[in-house]
Amino acid sequence: MTTTAVSTEAMLFEVDERPWAAYASCREADPDLFFPSPDESTDAAVRICRGCPVLEECRDWALSTRVRYGVWGAMTERERRRVLRRSA
Ligand code: SF4
């Protein structure tokens, strides 16, 4: 797992703040998959996201709050940065 300044569980499952998180497919997954080291693959996390019923909500939240680390809504950190640069 990469070293980040965030708590994975807190990021993923703050249901009070993000009610859609109650339906997240990643609730049953290994959180480390979503916060890999730079040399680790994000493929497994992205696959889980693609089957997630709240993918759109998660992606919108991650982009609007500019979450820096992790895979959210089937998007990697790099993909989110690219989208945000284009929309700036
Ligand atoms: S889209 Fe991915 S990161 Fe977001 S809640 Fe679903 S499984 Fe978790």
C-alpha cells in the first residue's frame, strides 16, 4: 500500500457525508487495491468500480472535491487530473 495522508476506510465509507457509499462495491474489497503504490496496478480496483452501482456518484464526488489519491469512480489519480485540467 502506498503511504498517503488519508485513512482508506474513512475515505471510502463516510456514509453520513456520502450516502451513496452505503452501496459501494468496494465495501467488500481490499482497500489497498484502491490506493496502490506507484508501481502497482490499478486494474483490479477499476474492474470493481465498473460493476459498482454508484460509480457515477462516486466519480462526480471525486472530481468535484478533487480527491488527490486513490481510484474513485473507475478513475485513477492521473485520469482525474487530466479531466480536471481539461475542464479548467
Ligand atoms: S465507484 Fe469504485 S471507489 Fe467508488 S464507490 Fe464504487 S467501487 Fe468504490
